Amino acid sequence: MKRALGVCYYPEHWPEDIWAKDAAEMVAAGITWVRIGEFAWSRLEPAPGVFEFGWLDTAIETLGAAGLRVVLGTPSATPPHWMLDQFPDMLALDAHGQPRTFGSRRHYCHSHDGYRDAAAAMTARLGERYGRNAHVAAWQIDNEYGCHDTTLSYSNAARRAFCRWLSHHYQSVEMLNKSWGNVFWSMEYPRFDAVDLPNLTVTQANPSHEMAFRRFSSDQVVQWNAAQAAALRPHTDAPLIHNYMGRELNFDHFAVARDLDIASWDSYPIGFLSDRLEATPDHKAAYLQQGDPDMQAFHHDLYRAMNKGRWWVMEQQPGPVNWAPYNPAPLPGMVRLWSWEAFAHGAEVVSYFRWRQAPFAQEQMHAGLLRPDNQPAPGLDEARQVAKELAEMPVVSIAQAPVALIFDYASQMAWDVLPQGADFNYFRLMLEAYRALRRRGLSVDILPADVTDLTGYKMVLAPGLAVLPEALQNAIAEDTEVSLIGPRSNLITDELHIPVPMGPNLPWLDVTVTRVESIPPGHARAVPGGGALVHWVEALEGSAEVRVKTQDGATCLVANGSHYYLGGWPDVPLWDRLLTRLGTEAGLELVTLPEGLRLRDTATHRFAFNYGAAPVEWEGQSISPADFAYCPLRQISPATL
Ligand code: GAL
């Protein structure tokens, strides 16, 4: 697969007479894709039914004539003000019942039929006009679903749609009452339309109610996206894409992906480290200008799983962002490193956000590849360098990784609803497992919970998986030698009830979790030999062979052969010990890496990315901070590993 660079561009922000020069400079920098249009509704339809496509025709023609391929965005993330005049009730309401008003973006509720139809109609109109345009080579639908906390809406439109969803899902209100356990606290409903949204209750709402609302809200995003995909399909054969945001987990991305052709995500490594990650102050200080060494790779591996391996980075941080609490500049070299890391994980395109820094409005402090005065910003040189390097090594082929990690959006929702401890966060657990795999040099495939075939994986991990589907259980039993289930896997039903018999109910292992505890920061249950359980501890019973006990004698790891259940949340040393043990049993090639170095194997090469602040020696080469190296796989000598 040939890899390419792109950039996000807003022709509507700049005078028309500089578009051609911008396009020529993009091409000169080695950029081949340009994404436009995703926020331009007020310029495309300044008043209801008054369309002004002339400028977009010219922009597409200008960019295309320069040799660029255009990704055209549908503008539904930014409905113009007149749309609100038409649909005053289209705004989302927050959990306190307050409207999320006009004046930024994503000011809409996915359940508002009128706005959904208007957005789909606009999309169809764009499809009619540009669907066969030779320069429009891909489409982006909407922008970053869920970002700014926009999946859950407590509007009247949402409530009406939720009642319809419930009646479809449960068929009778008796079934709903039974499925939710509404006999508790006399919560039984007489009719579907008596069910409120689960906000504004006096104390915690029923977890089943809350979970149903989460699933419903996720389905609304899926349908919203599907409506636009359906509006575009008759007009174009170009691939349809959405740009997901990092650690935005309130809807099922795998379900959205079914209506799309390519997954993409927006990668802001330094913003994420500051804004979206639990980490010690030391860790945040060590990676302040590089970003976390695993956060990007995790998302690359996740999005590779969505559309048969086809995925892009639609937006790549090119310099300081504006939206995190602190916004340091990337170390020189990081823009290039992030780009290559994405390619090594299989990205087809890495597209920088944005071409020129806008000197006005919300993102005026956000870097582009050009400064507001048109001079090159530091990111531009790095983009140029990547383009040159890509020309020298244009093919990166992806191979199946030896390890699979199961990732499931419903589990994130379940544990959000029922955390049982302030530190129990599904994503955090997954990222910690992933980090531990990567500290041992492993490449990882992330797979959805409905996977049915695990052939070729030497080791499979499913921590925190709320419900372990039967097909996945069979695949683990049949296709893989080594597995690790738990903590908190298969301990709950779809309705968030405790199953009886109690979980995890694994056919291959006689173990029951009879009690769970959450423990606050600063408390840990030590494990002899090093490491401890933190955040979460389970009491395990059953005849399965005990492999590890805590210092106080409680069982925390049991197994049958190399199929394990883990009854607690490991700290870093314990994850390292566990994965060394399991990895060795699986016959994996385990490496001990210097701090900040991460490896990634493609079909032909091993890449080594240095996120650390010190140079490291690897395969006879010295890799500077913010730099990377690669070697043909066959040249890697086992002795050095
Ligand atoms: C993304 C978004 C872009 C821009 C960018 C700034 O989340 O899709 O439109 O706002 O952040 O970092």
C-alpha cells in the first residue's frame, strides 16, 4: 500500500486569490490530499434554500488542478444560525437540562429528526454536485462524533426517540420492568412513554436504565451517520470516512464503521497527554513535548480493526494546540515521528491539521504548517521530510500481530455506569495492558468483542470485558494457546445484572468471583516477588489451579494450562511479570526496551520509535530523542533482543 500525506484546509477562511498559491505550496511540500468543507455550511447555504456553491466549485477546481486529491467534508457539525430559527429544539440538553447553545460547534442533538433530515439533505445536495467530480476522491461525514461530550443528549427529542427505542427493544413494558429489575424501589413503569431519561433523578438512576440510554445514544450516532452515508452512496463511488477523536468512547465506533469504507482519527499526542490521560506527574513531565508513547499506537491499532485494515490519521498535531490546559510545542522531530509511527501501523494517509494557523476565532492559538503571517511553521519542514522519506520507502505492508487485545465500547459504557470505584475506567485498564505488551516490544492487534476467529494469535487478552460473547469464548478455546481474561471480565449481564451462577463462567476454568473491592490511591495489595494489585481486587473461588497469591494469601491468578483468569488490576511491575510469564508460555519474542523506546513490526520491517528524552542504542544504531529507525525484519539478530 502506498502511503501519502494530507492537510486540512479552510478555503472559506482565506481570500480566493491565495488559494492557487496555497495549493502549489502544498504540492511542493509533498502533500497529495487536502480535506476541506467540513465546517462551511454558513457559506454554502447562507439562508434557507439559498445555495452558494460557486466558491466551493472554484476551491475544488483550484486544489485539484494543482494535483491534490480532495476529501470533501459534510458540514453537519456546524449548523448555521438560521437552522436554529427553523428548529429551536434541535440543541442537545446537558445532564442538568441546560441547552448547549449556538456559538461554537456540534450544537445539535442526534435524535432531532428535523435536523437529521436537513443534514442528510445537505449531504445529498453535495453528493449530487461533487459525487462524480474527478478531484473529490473521498468524503468525510460530519466531524468527530462525540467530541465535546456530544453523544449523550437529554433533550425532548432524545426522550421521545428513547421511548420508541425502548418499545422496539423490549416489546412490552412488563418485559422492560423485568429486564431492569424495576421492582426495586417501586420503579415499575406503566407505559413506555412514562420512562424519563436517566438524568435529574434524586439519586443514582437504575444502572439498567442508564445502560439502555447509553446503548440508545450510541445507536443514534450510528443512525445519524448512516443517514448521511445513504445520502451519499447513490452519487459517489469515493470512500466514505469519519474522523473519530482520541479516547472518545460514548458510542460504538465499530457499529458506525459498518456504514463507512475507511476509519480515521484525529491524533493530538501532546494535547492528549495533558488532557486525556491518567499518568503520574513524572510521566507527564518526561513526555511533555512528545506525547505518551502508547496512546497514539493504541488508537492506530484500534482504528485498523474497523474497516478491514483501511484507516487514516485525518488530523495530526503539527505544533502546539490551543485546547489542553497547557500546550507545549512538540520536540523537534516529533511531527515526523508521529507520522511515521502511523504509517508503520498501517495508516494510508496522515493529514496535518491545519495548513495555515487562523489569526481569529477559537483556534487562533493552534499551530498550522504555516504561521498566520504565511511563513513556514516548524511542522512544515518535518512534513516535507516525511514526504521525501515516503518517496524512498513508499510501501509499508501490515502483518498480523502475534497478540490480540479485545476492545469493546459497551464495556466502557458498562463500567462508566457501574464503576464501583472512582479509579475503575475501562479505557485506562486497556491502555495499561497495552502499554505492558509494548514495553516488551510486542506488536498488537486490537479486535472487537464479536470476533469469531483468532487463528494465528499466540496470546489473547480480554481485561474488563463486561460480557464475553460465546463466539469469542469458543475462538479463545479453539484458536489460541494463551489467554488472559479479567479483571472484571464476564461478571455482568447485558442489562448490568450480576449473573447467577456468578461469573466469569468460563467453560475452560472453574473460577467464580465471589466478591469485588475497589481500593483508593495509595493502597495496594502486594504480591510476593514484586508488584501489587491496585484500584480493583476480586475474591476468587473454585477448583482452578492457583498460580499467584497476594502477600495476604488471597488468590489473584488462576489457570488451566495457559488460559488464565486475573482477579485484580495489576500495577506496572505486576503487569510486567504477568506478561513476561504468559508471553514466554506463548513463545513470543520478548524484548526489554529502554525507557521511551517502542517497536512496531510491519510485514517486512521492525520500526523503533524513541519517545524518550535520551538517545538509545538499538540494533547497532543510535536513535536520538524524537527520532526513529527501522531494520528489515530478517536482519534483526535474536541475540540483541
Ligand atoms: C479537532 C477538530 C478540528 C480542530 C482540532 C484542533 O478535534 O476535529 O476541527 O478543532 O481538533 O486541535
